[in-house]
Amino acid sequence: MCSDNPNMPNEANKAKCFVISCFVFSIFSMMGFASGTPGVIGGVCGFLACIGSSILMCCAPTRVEEGNCKFTAASVLLLIAGIIQLVMGVLVVVGLVAVLSAINAVDDDGDRSGKDAVSGGIAILGGVAAFFIFTAGILNILGGVYCCKAGAAIQAMLSRGSPSDDPSWQAPGVPYNPPVQPGMMLAPANPSVQPGMMLAPAKQ
């Protein structure tokens, strides 16, 4: 799942590994379903991010010729989910503060035990949900950026051709060694030397 593929650029391998963290925290962000409307929206975006990261976790391209469509799709889903989750995380905190203030404003006739228990439960649930929504939002945005870089790297490699279509295609940074066909005469390293010429021995 998170192993480097020598047939893919480094950006693709990095993005494929990073989306695992996006997937894990997006699952935990679904705790927002129990923290009001903003939390529900954040949870839905967590589900959306799980779909985007799953594209690369289970079906990542193994060859450059497969293109960058999966990385592009994953980047779109992760970026949309991450941006909305950051906004919903803020709204969850705002809603949590409003609810706690309303509870504390209720007249309890001097008995705060019940009020403190309710406030504590809501604070823990809302705080944990906001934390995971925030964290998932940040990770999903980073994952979307990494996927964009991976797609651009794949496109740059494809712009040079495809290994199956062009035997001279090489990954960036790899020296090119042209294939030698049977019967092919290799050109001499010194262009002034013609095939069949007798070279004078070097002077002692």
C-alpha cells in the first residue's frame, strides 16, 4: 500500500503514502455526526475524503502510462473536503461555546451537579469532534496538494512520450542509452575518424 514504485515519480509515491493519514483521520472526523449541523457536514466531508484517499490506497496507478486521472480525482475530493472541514471545525467550536453558555445561564437553584455533568459531556464530545475535523481538514488539504504535484509530475513525464510508444523515453535524471539493433554500425567516438581508417600508433 505504501511502498515506493520505481516506475512512478517520487511525488506520486509520496502522495500515495500520505493519503493513508488522510483516510484515518477522516474516519475519526465522522464523530462530527453527533455534534450538530456543522459537525454533520464535517463528517460528510470526512466520508468524501475517505473516498478520495481510497482511490490511491487500493487502485493507484502502477505505470506512468496510466496517466494522472486518479491523482487528479483524489486531489479534487481531498481539497474540497479539507477546505469545508476547516470551516465546519470553526463552526463546531462556535456552536459548542454557545451551547455551554446557554446551559450555564439556566437557573439551577444552587444545584450545579447536573449542569456540570451535562456541560462536561457536551464539552468533551464537541471538543473531540472539533479536533478531528480540524486535523482531518489540514491533512486533507495537504494530501490534495501532494496529489496535484504528483499529477503534474506524471504529466511532465508523459509529455516526453511513453515507454511503450517511444523506446527513447526515460524518466527524468536517468541517462539515456539508445537501443542497439542487430547489424547496426556504431558511430566512432571521434567524428574525424572514418570507419576503416588506419590509425597511426602513438609516439613514444
